[in-house]
Amino acid sequence: MAEASASKNDVVTAALLVIGDEILSGRTQDKNIGHVAGYLTGIGVDLREVRVVPDVVDEIVAAVNDLRRRYTHVFTTGGIGPTHDDVTAEAVAKAFGLPLGVDERAVAMLSRRVPPAEMNEARLRMARTPAGASLIENAVSWAPGFSIGNVHVMAGVPVIAQAMLDALAPRLKTGRKMLSRSLAAGLKEGDVGGPLAQVQARFPDVAIGSYPTFDDEVGFTTTLVIRSRDAARLDQAEAAVTAMLAEVRARLRR
Amino acid sequence: MAEASASKNDVVTAALLVIGDEILSGRTQDKNIGHVAGYLTGIGVDLREVRVVPDVVDEIVAAVNDLRRRYTHVFTTGGIGPTHDDVTAEAVAKAFGLPLGVDERAVAMLSRRVPPAEMNEARLRMARTPAGASLIENAVSWAPGFSIGNVHVMAGVPVIAQAMLDALAPRLKTGRKMLSRSLAAGLKEGDVGGPLAQVQARFPDVAIGSYPTFDDEVGFTTTLVIRSRDAARLDQAEAAVTAMLAEVRARLRR
């Protein structure tokens, strides 16, 4: 909602595509969504959508093509290892209609870890990129990710995905950072909901979120999160929410 | 891939739609994807896709309509609380072209927790359902979710989402369970990749996945996961993978 007062360049958007049967079967708990989400927020990129799809070429192609047309950046995690079920590079090349080949720069990078006697066909799968891609290095495994167009292909192993995001971030187009404030309401959501909607109506350019947490000991509690790219508007909205909370608390005490 | 030998009724599919700005901003770490994924696998429903979208009606409508046409079930989490940013019920009603109204059965349920003096407009938002919906109860907060068509709308708070899934599960159409075996390869993925692809080619009806994990102490290790709905084929594929692993290990020792 903060976009209303922001110029077009202020807002840079992204989607994350998590690729892997193991996430969908529940065998592996995803750890990339939370990290990428927080990281992008921190550098001024708005994560607008996440999808998780299986290791199936056509599913990946469809998702990549849908997402890359709608967002400034698309990040993918998973499916770039050396085994037959690693089909992300192939799918991304297909999505762009580009040939996929063994990239000598990627082989050179891989060779920093893999001795010549161990460089086999499986490991060379990790060096395949679509024509025209730039590499995303990582000093953990030395098997690179790559960027092609606005799609950034990263590993699934969280520590490697994080290293790749660190390597990639300085090259990314970013926007004006979303600022946020968190307030502990000290009230139940049902008591704060009506007055909060009125504050939101007065600040249509500021996003106000309300988040319940349930605790076996204390029952329901509420955290309010106020977000805007404009520091002055953020201050005004925070003051309005704070005043409203004081009023509701006083009313409930009566 | 196991579908090849399974009759149509054996395979029941699902998508999960996670709704909430707080997941996309990284403020809240999602805990529902992993739980729902493992739960559905356990009852014979294949989770095929997950999406995370913001608290924006049109985004939710588009995702619900896309997913409900492609999968047997669609589960949603988030956005059914009492505040202005809880727009899931409205969006799901809009996706189906149905009117949204306060549901007296839901009010009765809510009243088990909320005393009459506290039943305000905000709390009544939690009792809104699309016409024709059935309720999904939960004994944690007594604010119900609902099912309409093949879409099952659940809370975002994990403990409540889990209670709702428990309540809902006995009513769900389920399929033949996917069976799986996990094998610790004791080898690097790059060494097992080639021979593993050959085993996979011999068992096109069995899904074989290879998962690297990186550990600061031991470096890269590999877990192989073999999945099929057919117990006999699973046994055969497991035996083939086990034999292949023994062969690769012997070769590397030479």
C-alpha cells in the first residue's frame, strides 16, 4: 500500500520459487523461505509471492515463466545438484528458450574443490547454464548458481543458498527500503479489530498488520506491525495506533 | 511418477495456499507448510504445490481459482481473524462468486469462548462464511474454519491450523498412501549421480530422490529417498539402489 506515494523506482518486487519433492512430501522442512524473505526486506526488495513446486521440468517452466513476467526478480532454490532429479537448470533454460550447456567458467569454479580424477558426468551437471547466464559463486561448495534475465538460480542447501544470496545481493536492483514498527497491543485481536480498521482507513498509504499469537499460558495476544517506505508517515501512523490502543485499554478498564 | 501403475482414484492431490504479509516480509517464519506436507503424505494426499501470497483480495482470488481447478483439494492458512487485514473469507467467497455472510453456526461455536458482551463486529468477522460452506471446528480458539467446494480454509496460527486439519481429515477424500524408504548413501552425490540415474531409468514408475546435506564437520553427505505406492516395486527399487551403492563404494575403495 505504501506504493501510492512512492515513485516507480522505489518499489522493486520479487518472487521465490522453491523447487523440491522433499519439501512437498514433508521430509525436509524448508529453511530458505524465511531467510530469503527477511534478507530481501532488508535490502529493499519486496517479496510478493512464494511457490513450492516438485522436481518436474514442466512445472518449473510454467512457474518461472509466470513469475518472471510479474516481478522484478525471481529467485529459485533447489534442484541444481549432480543427480538425475536436479532439473532446475534444464527447466530454466527451457523457460527462456535458451540452449543449456556445460559452462567452462563454472567448471573452473567447481575445479577449486573437485580434483580432476573426480570430475565426472554427474558433477559436470552442476556446471550447466543457459547461454548468456552470469554465475553466482559460493565458497561453500564452489558449485555456482546463475542468473539469466531476471531469474536467479540458487542451491537448495540453506547454507549454500545463503552464501549465493550474499554474493548476488550487490548486483541486484533494489528499491527504497520498507520501514516497519512493531507494537505489542496488550489486547486481544477481537477488541482491537474495530478501532484498528478505522486507523487503517485514515492511513491508506501505510500497511497495518495485526498478528495473533497463541500461548498456552497467556492465551491470545496481539502484535501490530506498521509498514511504510515513508518515515514521516510511519511516525504518524504509529502515533495514531498508539493513541487508539490507549483509548481501547482505558475503555476496557472501565 | 508412481501414478503410472495406479488407478485414478489412487491419487489424490492438493495445493496449500499460505496467506499473509508477515511470511513474505520475513517477520514470521512459516510453520504450516512443513506440518501440512507431512500430514497429507501420511493420509494419502499428494501435496503438489504451495503458494504464499499477501493479504490482498485479488491475489488470493487468483491463486484460489488457479489452484482449485488443478488439484483435488486446496488448503489455505491465514487471514481469518477479526482484523481488517483478515481478508481470506471475503476472497474465497469472491473466488466462488458466492455471497459472504455471518454464519449462525459459526457464531454459536464462537460463543463457546466469547461472552455475549464481548461479541462485537470485529469478532463477528470470524463467523463469516460463503453461502453453502461447512465449518471446520477447532477446540483451541472456537473460531471455525470452513470448507467450500474443494477449498478448505484454516487459521494461520500453527496450533489452530493443526487442530483444524485434525478435525477436517476424516472428511477428506484420500488416496493410496505413498510409501517411502530412506537410505544413507555414505557417498558424495557426485559419485552416486551417474549410477543412480541408471537405476532410476530402470524404475520409471518409482520416484528416486537424492538429497545432499552439508555439515561443517563431515562435509557433503547424501540421503536417497525411494517412493512408490506399490510395496513390491518399492522393495525392488530399494534392492537395486542398495546393490548399486555397494558397487560404487567397492569401486571407490579400489
